[in-house]
Amino acid sequence: MPAKAYAQEPSSGPGQLYAQSAVLMDGDSGRVLFEKNGYEQRPMASTTKIMTLIVTLENANLDEVVTVSDYAASMPDVQLGIRAGEQFRLEDLLYSLMLESHNDSAVAVAEHVGGSVEGFAALMNAKARDIGCYDTYFITPNGLDAEDENGVHSTTAADLARTLRYCICQSPMKEEFLKITRTNAYSFSDAEGLRSFTVGNKNAFLGMMEGALSGKTGFTNNAGYCYVGALERDGRTFIVALLACGWPNNRSYKWSDTRKLMSYGLEHYQYQSVWQDVLPEKIVVKNGIPESGDLAEQAYTGLQLAKEEPDLKLLMAEGEEVEVRAELPEAVTAPVEPGTVVGSVCYYLNGTAVKAYPVEVADRAAAVDIRWCFFRAAEKFLL
């Protein structure tokens, strides 16, 4: 499990926040630019549904037909009002899930994709581990407060931001995720065409700031108001995650904090060119054949980056400095073939690795063996 990387809070900072836990993240690198109790576990309410959506998109066909169970239909508000036995296209329920945060739709989707709520929660937790969210635990697909023998339904602001980053930047289904979460309104019917529904997007942030990309609200009595959202402007992507951001009647606190953190990121962070050539040209090869053929000399092989990016740019604040390290062994052992990865060049900001390039062997390095020794001896004898 990787160590947690804590952001150094700039002295200026974004100012006082209402949220008890908050994170501002660079969507490109995943680096936490600012955090306030960003690694404390808290319930996250319906922000859970971003994971419900991406797990569904990655594990099911949107044209599949979902049959509503008694349990799904019994979910408390907020509800679409689906009835036990009714059938819906999976895609239609996903719009209900994300635009109006319907709890009954979430359970219907989960039971269809995972076989049960518990089976779907297992998929959610597996995905959380896959993307590096080690302080997150899912029990429900809708985010209602829950606890079992393994823990409490909860996450951290850092993990919540990391989850949205995966959904919009890294998942093979990112375009489908963005399409659904950015839709303003959506109409559909049940499979038999007996009842019609229209759902409207409740994510007010989409109309608050230029470049708003996606996001999800949440609220329970235990979690308070929660939000996770993303913004893209001038080639920069910022993600904000807020947990416990007020309780009734403070619904607007999450929008105030989101705007403040996004504005802080836009004002203080710009891309800077940071490329440095720190890679040595060669590395020692143990038991290798020297270029001269003289075993009294040391054998070497050339090194190269698997991918060169001499115009590398990182999102940085004024005064931040990048540290570049060539992380290589002292030597490699023959035989080695071109393309063999032997180390990396890593770029660090505030101790957090934000970019890494594999280092590979450029030339073949043969090993000294009995066959080579025999031919060398024969060559000397003939000379």
C-alpha cells in the first residue's frame, strides 16, 4: 500500500472553508494541491453514486433490461417511484441515478449488475482498490448511511477526488460517464411504455463556473452535505471533494467551498516546463562482454527512456520546485536485451511522485560464457 502524500498548504491558501474535509486535486497528475482533513474517513452520502455509475458502465450493457425488485422499490427518498416487477432499460435508470440521485434506481441497477446489493458492493470495493482508494469502504450503491461487520460506508475527500478523477480521466468509459452526468434533462418510459418519466440534473455547479465538467451532490443526516466536482479550463483540470459541508439549512455551503477552491486552483496553478535530462548514458553490465572484447575492461550498455517527453509540463504554483531522480541499480547482469526495463526517472513535487518514465536498456549485452571463452581462446591461438 503506497504512503499517503499530504499536500503542503500554501501560506495564502484558499481561505476558510465550511467543509470539515476538503481536497483540491490536479486532475492530470492526481496530486493533491490543497487539503483540509483530506485523509479522514467520513460518510459520503450520494457522492457514492459516481462509483455506482462507473462500475455499471464498465460491467454491463446499457441496453440490458432491469427488473425492479421489492427491495429496490422500497428505498426511501429520493425516489424515482419505480414499482416491483416493472422493467427498465439500464441506461435510463443511470440517468435517474445521476441526475436526480434516485435511491431506488441505484438499488435496481446494483442488483441487476452485481446479482445483489452485496455482490455489487464487492465490485465497488474492488474498483476502489484498483484505483488506489485504500481508505474507502462501500456497503450501499446509493450512499445511504450503513455499517456492517467490516466497517462504515465511508471515504476520504482525497479518495473521493481520486474516484472522480478515474471516472472522467482514466476509465475506458469516461466519455459515457461525462455524457450522462452532463445531461441537463432526460425523458424515458418503462419497458412496456406504460409510464413516462423526466429527470433534471440537480448538479447546480454545472452552471456556476466556466468549464464545469461533472460532479455529484450528496446528503444524509449523518454525512451532511457532500459534493465532488470537476472543472476544466485552459488545459487544466481541477477536482474538488467536500465532506460534511454543513447541515440544513446550509445547503449553499458546498457551492461556496467548491467555487472558492476552484478559483484558488485557477489563480495559483499554471503549467510549467520542467523537463530535465538526468539519465546517465550507460550502466555497468556484470558478467558482460566488453566492447573491446578484453575481459580486463568493464562492460557497459546504453540507457534510454521508454518514452521521451522533452516538453514535459506540470501544474505548479509559484515557488514550487520539481525534484528529478534517476532511480537505477548500480549495475545489471548479462545477458540483457534492448527494451529491458531496469529503472525509472521520477519527477517529484513536495515529495509526491507526479510523473515517472521507465528506463530501458538500449543495446544488447551478451554474457561471458564457455562458448565465448572458447572462441576467444581459439582466436588468440590462431593469431
